[in-house]
Amino acid sequence: MRRILDFVGAGVLFGLKVTAAAFQMPFELDQIWRHIGELGARSLGLVASCGLALGVVMTLHTRSTLIMFGATGMSPKLQSLGFFVEIGPLVAALLLAGRVGASIGAVLADMRATEQIDALEALSIDSFKLLVVPRVLACVLVLPLLTTFMDCCGIFGGYLSENVLSHISPSLYIARAFANVDWSNFVPPTLKTTIFGFIIGTISCFFGYTTNEGAEGVGRAATNSVVVSSLLVILADVILVKIIFLIFPGSAI
Amino acid sequence: MSSDNSIALHHVSKCFGHNQVLQDVSFSVARGEAICLLGRSGTGKSVTLKLIISLFRPDSGQIWIGKDEITQLEGPELSGVRRRIGFLFQSGALFDSITVHDNLALPLRRLTNKSNQEIEEIVERALRQVDLAEATKKMPVELSGGMRKRAGLARALVFEPEILLVDEPTSGLDPITASEIDDLLLDQRVTKRTTLVIVTHDLREANRIGDRFAVLDRGQLAALGTPRELRNHQNETVRRLVHGG
């Protein structure tokens, strides 16, 4: 029990340190930009293919139910709301945790094991500011963009599926998908992914940066980064959905 | 501490968990002196180097770098003292995502106001000094072990430090490359009067570079003296380490 509390305490302190360091000069904009490019490029294909596949599958599943109520016309709206409100943010976050979280954890743990982090400190360079803060901020900034991209791919996948089944035109599908869909259905759920990004970046960096188990720690840091950040993203989602409903009651479907 | 001393450790102890790595270790190194830390594996030699540059903090004791007690320093003050110290890590510890050139340029770009042209000149000079001018655009993974050590040495010297801490500079290298690394260290000491603290298992190297030997045994300072003084030391481990037997 004490080990768990120690771990939670260390993780929270690490997160607070990241937050404080993010507002201190220098802002490492070139590093943040570099990591946004890397994280985005690494995840884009995965997010696109998953979004497309989920879009197709979701339409196939919902359509059979909607037929029973004679409400197949609702399928596009169900698709867009499903992606905007929950599927897009959560799945994009879990994909980022799997694809990028492991990579961040392993890279930093390897740098620790090969004394590169010590070398930075020995050269009077703040390794935390250089290695951790830009990675976390990149996750925070890139995840809403990936989520929006996933939403688009999901809706496109839904259209493809619907088009095969009912030959619906793109304009009618778009019109139905966005009919009565409010900004509050899109903006708060997408913005909540900044918090998911912070969790993924912080947890992955925490495991990588603080390991002291040599080469063995590299694999462990990668695994722990994925498992813990995925778990915390799901837990945070439960809390954030409740908060969004409180602030934007209209966004509740 | 004496103003002649470049480094002084006073009753330094350090443990990791229940493992007491160093216990009440005291010694000093004069300005321009070269001291070799000898001892069996796991006796705290590398930890001592990392304590001197404050990568680890001692559990008790004081560590003086010139007139600064480094264990009490934080932030910019600590950075200021660290810039007077160069550290050559055992593996070279080059940043593997950037080129050899950028490994040297990184600290200059971040910590000085030098122009790009000045930085280029410093990097070029440092790489020429270690005979790596042709490797400037290579990635660390493309370098051999000896080249990596030389690049690490060039990076450690980029601020022209008054103290150079060296962790097993020739381990795993062939005798010729090892001798070249030793030449570079000796040159640094003679031409720049750099204080050297070298962790080594190589007696040939220790005898060639070291003015004095500090022998660590089970976390304690077992002996301190010139190679001649330690040859007939009463402690058998010291005698065996100094004789190589």
C-alpha cells in the first residue's frame, strides 16, 4: 500500500513540476514543434485507419437497430455524435497512449540507462526542461488535432458504409450528420483530450525519466507507460464527461 | 579548505537503499594534479565522480569545488560550478538523436551567447583536437567505441573546464586507441593545467597519468598516495590493485 501511495505522490509531484516548468523560460518552442511533428506523423496513419474502420463498423451495427424503428435517417447523426462526444476523443487518446506513450517511456529510459540524462545535467543543461516538458506539451497540443482527424475519418467511414447500403449522397449524409449538432457536442469533448494528452505525456515521461534499472528498465518503462496512461485516460474520461455535463447540460445526448 | 585544492571531499558518505556505497571518504586534489581512483568493481568509484559534480547528493559530508561547497548549491549557482567541470562518461554518453557536431554545439548554444560562427569554430577546434574532424556529421551510432570516447572527451572540454572527471576512459579499447586517449588527457593536464580525477582499472594508464592513487575498498578510502608509496602498503587489496596482481 505504501509503495502505491509513494508512486502516486511521486507521479503527482512530477505532473506539478511539468506544469510549473511549462510556464518558465525558455519555452523550448523548437523542441515542442519537433515533437508535435514526430508524434503527429507517427500516429496519423493509425488514427486514420482506426477511425475509418470504426466508422464503417459503427454504421453496420447501428443501422440494423435503427431499421427496427424506421429511423435509418438518424444513422449519420448518430455517427457524428458518437465520434464527436466519445469515440473520437477516447480512441484517439488510447491510440496515442499505445503508440507514443511506449515510445516516450522507452526513449527516456534508454537515455537514463546510457547516462545521456546525466551528461545533460553535467553540462549544466536542465534535462527536465529539455526532455520532459516539450514532450508533454506536444502530447497536449497534438491530441485534439488527432481527435478531430479521427472524427472526420469516422464520419467518412460511416458515409462509405451507408453509401454502400442505401446509396445516400454525400451532401445529404453531411446535412443529416450535422443537423442539430451543436458546438457544445464537439468543442468540450475535443478539448478534454488536452487533459488526456497531459496524462499520457506526463505518465510516459515519468516512467522513462525516473527509471534507474538500466536496460531492464527500458522495457518496463515502455509497458508501464502504456498500461498506466491508458487506465488513467479512461478514469479521467469518466470524471470529465460528468464535468462537461455539468457545465454544458445541452451536450448530454 | 586550502586554496590550492581544486576538489576536496570531507567525510562523504552515500548509500542507495540499504547499500552503503561510500563511507566517510575524505581526500583532496590539488589544482593541476591528476588522481586515479582505483578499486574493485562496485566500490563506489563512479559514484564518487558523480558526487563531485553533484549528480548524486551525499547523505553526509561536504564536497568543495574550489571555494564552493557544491552539495549546498542549486539552480544557477550549481550550473555555474558545473560549467567549471568536464565529465567524460564511461560510454561517452553522447546524445544519440543528434550528430557529433550537435553534441558539442548543444551546450554552447544553450548556455552561452556565442554567435553561430563562434560556436562552429569552437566545435571544429575541439573535434580537431581529438582527431575527429571527419566525423562531425556522423551520428553517435556510427562511431566506434574509441571514437565515441574521443567525442565525449571533446564535449567535456568544450567549456575548457578547470576540472576533468573521467570514468574508465580506456575500458574496452585496444591498446593503441587507449594510448591515444591517455595522450589527450595528459595533453590537457600539461597544456591547460586541468585537474584530473580518473576512475580506471588500467594500471598502465594510472601509472602514466596519475600523480597519486586513491584506492577505494568496500566504500572506504583504503589508501591515498603516490604509486611508489602504495607499492608496499599494509593492505593486501591495495598492494594487489597497485601491482596488478
